[in-house]
Amino acid sequence: MNGILEIKQTIASIILTATEKALQEGKLPQIALPEVTVERPQKVGYGDYASPIALKLSRASGKNPMDIAKIIAEYIELTPELSSVAVAPPGFINFNLATTWLSTQVEQILASGENYGDIDTGKGKSVQIEFVSANPTGPLHVGHGRGAVLGSTLANILEAAGYNVEKEFYINDAGNQMSTFYKSLYARYQQACGVEAEMPQEGYFGQYVTDLARQIKSGVGDKFLKLPEDEGQLALGKLGVQNMLALIRSDLARLGVEYDCWFSEQSLFDNGQFAKVVDKLKSDGHLAQKENATWFVSSALGEDKNNVIIRSNGTPTYFGTDIAYHNNKFAERHFERVIDIWGADHHGHVSRMSAVMQALKLDPLRLKIIISQLVTLKRGSELVRVSKRTGDMITLANVLDEVGVDACRFFFLARSADSQMDFDLDLAKKESSENPVYYVQYAHARIASILRLAQEEGLNHTDGDTSLLTDDAELALIRIMLQLPEIVEYSARTLEPQNLPHYAQDLANCFHSFYKHCRVVAVENPEQSKARLKLIASTKVVLAKVLGLMGMSAPEVM
């Protein structure tokens, strides 16, 4: 299952052995050997794998890298998986996979089935991914959707890489935003009951608040107006939060996002964990009192300035509760690694969290924060304006209604998280090769159609001989399928899920190119047909796997 990753290890091993022999025989200067790395060549025609070992040795010895590469190549003993070794400027050692070995990998892919591409670099280590974590004060917008897709896809990748992953939604159900939401909903509820009421100046003015107030009023009447105002406002607010959370859960479920844990911010206060971490920081000398507020002395840990964790009025800041929350993740629940996916407005919060990790006596490298940049909605060249509080808002649900789940997921993944992205709603709906979602899914559906046709023609490919796969187009398709385990390994290591949609497009393009070049169903040449049917059946497996990792469907018909 991990054959292609083992090939890289094999190549590294034979390069090391060859280099050591050259050193022993005095063909190379006596210098310490660097780590042997093996990578995919950036240019087509330079083999399947390449090593820059000669370039590294050149820097240390001053010797010409091409000369070093030629010397090492003379000592290389090829294994059955490899057909040739060559030297290319400015000093790379390139390797080609053997055609006979490549053709056997079709059977390996089919045998692995839905597990193809899975690796075990994680070895069961625990990883928590926290993402979206929106205030339950309104429906999710497209920015939340991007974070949701990034987080859930990253979880899929890490699980495929052998990690034990837990997905978490942090419910921000404490603090000033909740108080503002309660007041806004209460004012709209009063209005729905025929009572004049002013909205708070910084309130939530979206139509959804009015709709929610009317919905509650139609269910319970003026029940909350009969209570003392503070009590009624709190009870109504909590009911409103329940409704908002139900809506958030529903939208995320539509997007194919499920969580293992919904963690309440309020629970940090209810069970004393906030007070506990404040006491710990105080006893370790990381807190200071100034202007009646409690400050985290982050300047002593590399930050430019100190940060308030408890305001002068006694209420905790968002940063303060985040300290308690992360202490809970590491000290209470013992995750080996934590990944947070935050919106662009949290960028300034990243460096101070590194100082928090130091103060809590935790390795800062165990916490990785990914900032998901803004999404700009477009219809062709026209911008779609959004605003959360005025009610002029395009929600995630609106986008799902318009373009569907698969298009949402693919487009949100297509750019790296740290890049702002344009989401073209018109393009996402096109049923043509211009739309990458359609292009990739059509490849899967086309294979399914070909396999059905073959069955109708009486061609059973189960005994197909894959050694007959020697055409360049056939071998190119096998080569790109073999990249999936490497894509999973690299994406898990770098936490960059955008590699998946790029790979999916490359795979689909390679299949479509193969199909134009090679006739698959030919009853007059059944042996070749069966070999090619087996090849495209394995392609279907790989396409389904990568679509599944992205949380997308693999249609049988389009």
C-alpha cells in the first residue's frame, strides 16, 4: 500500500551506499555526508525521482557538482523497481521507474481499494483540529465555510496519514458579543410583541434577528415579557443561541462537516478552569496588575507588548479565555498536537499564543495556527457585497443553495489558506471543462460509463494482464496515480490541503488525455481492452479516494 513511499526510501538508500563506496575508494573528498533527499523533478523528462546530493556535496567540497553526480552514479546498483539512472545539470541524479514495475502497481491500487493512498506516518498520534468556532450570534457566512472545508479536509488528510484526529467547534457563548446578541434579540422580540424598543447601537441588525424573534414569539407569545427584564432577556437570549447553534449545525452538516466535540466557552468558567489557569500564571510570575486590570506579561516571553486577560470591570477578554481553553486542550485532554484554523481578523492573536505556550511550559511547536484569509464572492466580473450586521449578507446557506456542496468544497480548497480568494459563483455552476469541479467529477463518471459499456459488451477485466500496459499514455496515468500517497504525506506534513484539488485536476487531465489517445473498449482486441479496463478501474479508485478526501461526491453518472 505504501510502495511508492518505500521506493523513495530505496532510492535514498542506494544513493547513500553508492556515495559511501565512492568515498571509501577515494573518488570523492573525505567530507561529512549530508542527509540524502529524494524529490520529484520539477521539469518533465528528467525522470521520476531526483536527488540533489551532488549539489550539497559540492557546496562542502568545492568540487563541480556534475562531476560528483557522475562519480556517484557509477556506483549505483539499480533495484528491480528502477530502469535507469542519469545525471542532469546542474548536478541532479535522476531515476526512472521500470515499466514492468509500474504495470504491477495497477493491481496494487485495485487490491487496496478505498484504502489506497493511506499511509502511517502519524502512527496513531493524537491531533485536535478546531475550526469555524463562530459566535452563535448569526448564520454562517462564506468565510466560515472556507474555514469549515479547510478544517474538515485537513482532518481527512491526517486520518489518511495515520493520525488519531478529533474535530472540535469552540462555541463562543460567553463575553460581550453574547450580551449584545441577547439585547438585540430582546429588542426585536419586544417589537414583535407590539412593544416599542430601540436596538442597541452596536447590535445585530440582520434580518435573521427579526425573523428569529418573530419565530420565538409565534411559539411562546409574550412569555419573556412577563419576566423581569434582565431575567427575560437572558432566558430569551439562551433560547436564541440554541436556535442559532441548530442553524449552524445544519449548515455545516449540509457542507459535509461533522464534529466530534462542541466545546462551550462558558464551561471554562462554570467548572473553574479559567480561575485555575489564572492562578497558575500568577504563581509562575506571568501576570501583573495595572489600571485595575490583570495583564499577561507577554513582553517577557518575546512579545512586543503585554496583553489584558481580565478587564478593569472584572470581565475576561477573549485572549484570557483562549489561554484557559488551550490549557484545557493540552493539560486536561492531553492532545499531542493542536491545530487551530482562525479567520483573518485573528492574525494579531497568533504570536501571543506562542508566548502563552511558553508560560504554560508547553512546546510552542505543538500548537499550529492557520489563518484563513477572506473570501470575495463574484458573479463573473461583478463583486457580491456582504455585511454581517446590516443584513446585506450572503450566508453559507445561500452559496450552498446556488452552487451545491461539491463546488463549495472544491473552490474553498483551491487556494492556500493564507491567500485571499475570489469565489466565482457563475463558474462554479458551469457544466464544462472550464469548471474544475465538473472536469474532475466527469472523469469519474466517464470511467463508470466505460466500465458499464464493457460489461454490456461481455468484457470482464478481472483477468486482465497489466504487463500489456506499455503505451506512454498508459504509463503516464499509472505514474500520476502513484503520486497520491506522496500527496497525502506532504499535505499532512505541511498542513496544506490545497494540494488535493490541484492533484485531482492533474489526474483528471491525464485520464482524459489517455482516453483520447487509447481506445479502451475494443472487442476485436479483448486482451488489450481488459488490461486498459483494469487501468481505468484503478483510476476510478484513485479519483474516488481524492474526491472523498476533499469531502466531495464521486458520481457514477453525469
